[in-house]
Amino acid sequence: MTLSIIICSYNRASYISDALDSLYRQTAGLNAFEAIIVDNNSTDNTKEVFNQWRSSHSNGFFSYLTESKQGASFARNTGAAIAKGEWLCFMDDDAVATADYVKNIINHIKLKPEAVGFGGRIIPKYIPAEPKWMSYYVSSLVGNFDYAPIACAFEKGKYPLESNMIVKKDIYEQIGGFNSDLPGVIGTLRIGGEGKELFFKILALGHTIYYDPSICVQHVVEVKKLTSEYMYRVASGIGRGEKTRTLCISKGSYLIKFVEYVMKLGAAIILGIKYILQATPAKAWPVIQFRIDALKGLVG
């Protein structure tokens, strides 16, 4: 089998059916992939929803298992361990794949036989609508990712996001999968950057990472959940992850990252002033708050 799609899920019973439906309707056909749902200690009725969905969608290769250790890295590694595909695709439980998603992944693999890792586009699906304070820079916190209009190689330091990334399984195993010291979400605590570290390890082996916008998912964003507390958890989680990642390299790497974050805060302040001058003041503070919260996570 060419492709295994792994979806780790935590308390997203209201969305998991849409994700599964999008895979069930793939133009590539149900024999082109398997889907593995890893329930990461959900306390809602995710299992019941999956079982009900499966009872009415009996074709294809869809499996369900649980991972008791909290954190997306644990769940993704658990799914990868049983995956039968030569390639591992990671998709979120609140994402909806476009109809040609699997077809375009397989086409990319054929067109880039030297590739070992790549990613695609992520379009936020705001419910009910994008808030006025949302800007391009802040939208990355809710999964917005549109790197380039055409397929290309990522520039140095750039990489796919975890909710739409594909890695060759033998390379994934060679680098040890996702680092459990960067677990993602544990309750209300976030320690992110697991995808970044994974791709940096691939780059360190001398490989090129690719981007293909035709490999596309929509990512559900409920505006009512975009509270200051939520945005802080996400932004500070990025900082915590960078602290963990860089300190594992050296104290010097951490200090370089600290300087980088301070400079980004300065740039955010300038950008905020620009938004005010452009008569879009609602966008000013969130972009500054993002960099403040990320810096708090880095030094916390």
C-alpha cells in the first residue's frame, strides 16, 4: 500500500465524521489508502461516533485505536507504528480533505521520486466568519498555510504544518518519528514544534522538503473559541516548543532564538502601527500579542 493517513483525535466528536467523509469520497478510490484514527484519550463520544460512521461506510480501510499517553506526538507515533503504507500522511481531526487530496499526494510522489517529505495547503474555514481582528500573520495560529501558488521546494528554515504533512515511512522511522518531548497539546498546556523538529531532522540528512498547493485541506476554526486564553495557549506553546528544541541543541542556540523572538516582537510592533495607519486598528494588537505570548513561552 502506498499511503497511510493518520488522524489523531482528541474530543472532536462533532467534526471527525466530516473528516472521515472527505476521505471516503476521494477520487483516487478507497483502495488507494488506509486511514488510521488514533483516539488520544477523548472524554467525549468520539469512539461511538466513529463506530456509527463505520457501520454505514463499510468499504475501504479505516481503523480505530487508542493512545493513552496524552499528546499528538504520542498519538501520531502510535498510528505510524501500525501503518502499512510506504508513506505516512498526517491530517487533523477537524480538517476536511479536498476530493483529489489522495490523488494529488500520489501524483506528487510519482513526479518527485527523490522526495521523502512534503506538505500542502491549509485553508481556514471560519465558523461563522473570519473575525475582523484576524490578519495574515496571526492566522498561522489557526492553521492557515499557503506557502506558494505553485509546487516548489521549501526555502531553508521553512517546512509544512503538522495538519497536512506527508513523510516516507522509512525516513520517519530512521529519525525516530515525532519527539515526545514536544507532545503538542496536553490538557490546556501546549508544547509545540514537533513537525518543525521532524522536518529539520530530515533536512539535516541532506534531503529537500517540498510543497504542493494542490494537496489541500480545509481546517475548521470556530470563531467563538478564539479567545485570548486560546490564542495565548497556541502562541506560548510555539515558544515552549522552541525552548525545548533549541536547548537540546545548545544554550547558544537558545540564546539565538531569544534574540530572534525579540526582533520579531519589534517587527510586530511596527506592523501594528502600520495596521493602525491603514485604518484597520482591530488587527494591530493581536499581531503584537502573538509575539509577546510566544516570547513568554520561550522564556517561561
